[in-house]
Amino acid sequence: MKLAARKACGAMIFGLISSASIAATNPTDPGLTSSTGDLQITLTVSQGIQIQGLTNIALDLDGVAAGNDLIGRDTFCVGAVGFAGYKIQFDSAATPADGYLLSGTGESLAYNVAFSTNTATTATGVQTNTDGTMTPTYTPNTGYSCADDSEHNAQVIVTVPAAVWETASELSYSDTLTITVSGE
């Protein structure tokens, strides 16, 4: 019983010493009716950025008259913690020197990519640079706030010019467009 009491007492003293060693300031003398000490609280937040809400764009000619460009769009969300802004990059599965290409089995069709922070269906966006980048820095939602479509804050707009799609000789073309956001 004595050995158990000594172990318990030793554990309590070790616990008190451990607790005291992490406090920033501790009183050196006991007070008669009270005692005050200070401790520091720190929070470390890791930076992070994410893109959410991307959906595939299915282009078709329903309702598109000859001479009109074929346009598809997708709104999505960019959220970040620890970044005031972000840069965005668009990459096609095609060779970068070839631009953006929808590939068929024997031919490819060129398309254009634009980006907008306006999510309205009437937004026209700004064309990407030739390397797929966008020059300005954009503002993300804070705290990964991307819960639903109402929080979408970005839009990609793809356009197949009329002069391109009207010369298509195949029935099906596809590409994978990769969107990368980087915190600034």
C-alpha cells in the first residue's frame, strides 16, 4: 500500500512539474488567498488551397446554328486558408505547343479556354496565355468555403470556333483539361 501511495504521489509531483514547465510565467511565492500565473496559447494553421465542384463539360450541337461558336462552361469553387490570392493554370492532355485540342481517332479540333471569376452564364472570361496561365492573381473563398454551388467563385469557358467544328469529319472528340490553382 505504501509503495502504491509513493508511486501515486510521484506521478502527481511529476504532473505538477510538467504542467508548470509549459506555463509562460508562474508565481515564485505562494499567495495568502490567491495566486496568478500566465500561459501562452498558440495556434498553427497550415496553408492550403483546394478546387471543388468541377463537372465534365459535354459539348453538342443542339441549338447551335451554323456560323456560331460552340461554347461550354463549368462553374467551380476555389477555397484557401493562409493565402490572400491564387494563380490558375489550364493544361490540355495535348502537347503544350499544340494548344488545346479535342482529339478524335484520326484528327483533332482546336478549342479555346477562358477563365472568369464571374459565374453568370453570360460571362465571357479572359483567354489564357499561350502557356495556359492567367496573369492576374484572383481571390479565393476563405476557409475552404466550398459547401455548395452557391459558393462557386470561378468559371472555365471552352469555345470551339464555328470554323473548327463545322469542318469536323468524326463524330466524337475529347480532351482532359487540368486546372491547377496555386496559393499566392
